[in-house]
Amino acid sequence: MRQTSFADMHCSLARALEVVGDWWTPLILRDVYLGIDRFSELAEDLGLSRNLLTERLNGLIENGILRRERYQERPPRDRYALTEAGQQVIPILVALTAWGDRWRTPEGGPPIRFQHGDHDAAPMVACGTCGDRITSQDLSAKPGPGGRRAPGTMLIAERLGTI
């Protein structure tokens, strides 16, 4: 049986994870959001090899999550900034951080606290239509307009009645 590649995937979750799902990318996005936006600073903060950081940054730029901004001409130096798509992933990363603070806390406690106004942020996932909190117990799934039997949704399409 042939291994399914990303290019074959008919799944929004798989496509999102292809862009932001490796171990380093969420940390790069967090750092850029927090103002650590120059290549040397990112490499130092994360302890990431220059080759891997270059690869990840280029991928984020190609996928429209970051943009490069020139801040010095001689020698040429760039900083990185979040695009609209990058800004929209930050609350997701903050929610994932809160999950990590609860279930995978490092020794000594959470290393970062995010503020929301004058208080610690307590992220939750909420419905954009009604504002209610979303939990796994009150969700259901139905076929979307692109629902079909394809890699990434082979059995899901069948279970949702798409085919």
C-alpha cells in the first residue's frame, strides 16, 4: 500500500499541520509575536540550527504566515512579521500553551503567562456564531461542501454520509 503524502491529503487539518505542525514552527511564531523577530535572535532564543531555522522561516513565508521586512540595507538585514494568517494562529498557540500549562507543565511552573487586558489570559475555544464554549461533548460533524472520499477523509466521508 502506497504511503499518503501531503499533496494527496483532502483534509484541512492535515494541510494546516503541514504548515505549522512541526515542533519548531509554533515556537518561531510565538517568538515573532513576542518581538523576537530577527534571525539571530530566533536562533539564539530557540537554540535552533541556522539551516533548520532558514528552512522553517522560508516555509512560513512561502505559506503566507510570515513576511520578511528589510530593516537595514548594508549589510542587508531582515526582520520577520506575522501576516494576517499568522496573527490568526496566535490565539490557537496561546490556547495550546494553556493546555500545556495544565497537562505538561515544566518543573517550576509555566515559563510564560499571557495577559488579556489586566488579567492572565484563560483561553477557551468558543463558537464564533453564538459565543458559547466549545467542548468535545457538544460538537458534531456533518459533511462540508468539499467532503469526499479521499486520503485524509476516506472513512470520515463515509461516516458523515458524504458518499
